[in-house]
Amino acid sequence: MATTTVIDPPASAAPKAFDIRVLLAFFAIYVLWGTTFLAIRVAVQEVPPLFAAGTRFFVAGVALYGFMRLRGQPAPTRAQWRSLALVGLLMFVAEYGPLFWAEKYVPSGIASVLEATLPIITLVIEALVFRRQRFHWPLLVSTLIGFCGVGVLLLHGGEQQFGVLPCIAILAGATAWSLGSVLNRSLDLPESRPLTAGAAMMLGGGMLLALSASFGEMHPLPHVSIRAAWALLYLIVCGSLLGFTAFVWLLARMPATRISSHAYVNPVVAVALGYFVAGEVITTRTLIGTALVLASVVLILRKEKAAI
């Protein structure tokens, strides 16, 4: 799943010659990010959710921030640290705290589909709150399709095995992430995107760990089994470090709208993995809701690409 906290710059033209690095980078943001939902599900079944989320982002953030500083990137200014703290609060604490908690109760496939509404929610915030976009009929129809899909997922049925409240928590977290992604375009942030991401993850992870301690998750210190430790390590390395590095590398080489296609590939990977590996149930309602959400995301991203 995406953990970006950076501004999408004007992208350069895509390379004409085949580059195996491009294939590997798309594999990272398509497949690795799609698998993180199941890894979260595994981790929070044995480790307190805020502690798990805080550990993931604090360790990854310290590693990425430290690496960029060793490479000679200047430290953020005091004003930039304030902006980074706001980004960390919105895009890591308010987003991943609810997501990790909700995945104790919601199948990883459903969680991934709800997270796929990020482009839809971002569009609504830009149009209705910041007035940066206008709702034309195609965009309005695309948005309504997406929310209909969410409504289908949240409807109670005989086969539904999860509650509505965790789903609402995931959507609330996605709203906070979308708000942060819109706000960071006007915030004073470091020029280095990896440094910005590392610092924001470090601060967000630290805040999550502080919340974990305040809620009593560290009294006593949680026991981390081998299975949960492997899940956390996977999230740190594959989800945050490899996945984000690939994302940033692609952003410098091709249009952001092309890279955003991960938003409708990740749920397919997550739903399939949850079904075949974790034995999660896929109902007719799940398939219909997933199809509506993904159709909405595809239409919105294609509309944005056409507008470039």
C-alpha cells in the first residue's frame, strides 16, 4: 500500500527503451503493496495494532531518513519539521492507526478495497473543500459509482463476518490520508522526496508508539512471535522501504497518473491473496462492491490522465 508523503512533480517522459528496473519497480508497487494488507492482518492478530503500526513506520522512517542524511541531504528546517509533523499525523497516525486496528476485524481483501477509495476521496476533498477541481458529469458519475461500491460492501448480509465500524474507521483514515496528500502541496517540505518520506514516517511512527504506550499496549511490552515478527519485517522492508523507493523512482521517470494504476491493482492482489492464502471468504456482495469501486477508480484516473 502507498505510504507517500510527497508532492507529485511534473514527470519526465517515459523511457523509450525497455528497462528491467521499470518492470521491477511496478512489481513492487503492484504486488508488494498489494500483499501488505495480509501482512498487516497477520501482525495485528498477535501484536497490538498501534504498536505494530508504530514499529513499522518508525523503523522504516529512521532507516530511510538516516540513509538520506548519510548521502548528504540537508536536515529539514524548523518550519519544515512542523510541516512534516502535520504530514506524519494525517498520513500515518490518522490513516494507519485505524487501518491496523480495523484489520483485527475486517478481512484483508475488504480492507484493501476500502483503501482503494483514496483517489475518490481525494477528488471529493479537492472539489468540495479546496475548490481545486470542478465536478463535471463524468467525474460525478465515477465518484457515485465508487461510493455505491462501498455501500454494497457495508450492507449486512447473511455471509458478512465483519462489522461496519471497522470499515468506517478505514474510510475515516483514508480521508485523513487524502487530506494530508492535498495539503502537502502547499506545505514547506524538504526538496528531497525520500528524505521527506523518511522524516514523516519517523515522526508518524513515533506518534503511533506514543499512542500505543498511552493506551496501555506496552504494559507489559507486547510479546512478538516469530510469525508476527516476520510480518512486521515484511511490512518494514517490502511495504515501506522497497515499495516506497520504487514509487519515488517511478515518479521521476513517468506521469504520476500511470503510477497511480496501483490503486486498482493492489486490491486485486490483496483479495486474491486473502482468498488463496488466508482462506478469506469472497461473497457475491464482495465481488460486486469490489468491481464498482475499482471501476470508479479506473474512470477517475483515466479522466485525470486525459486532462494532463
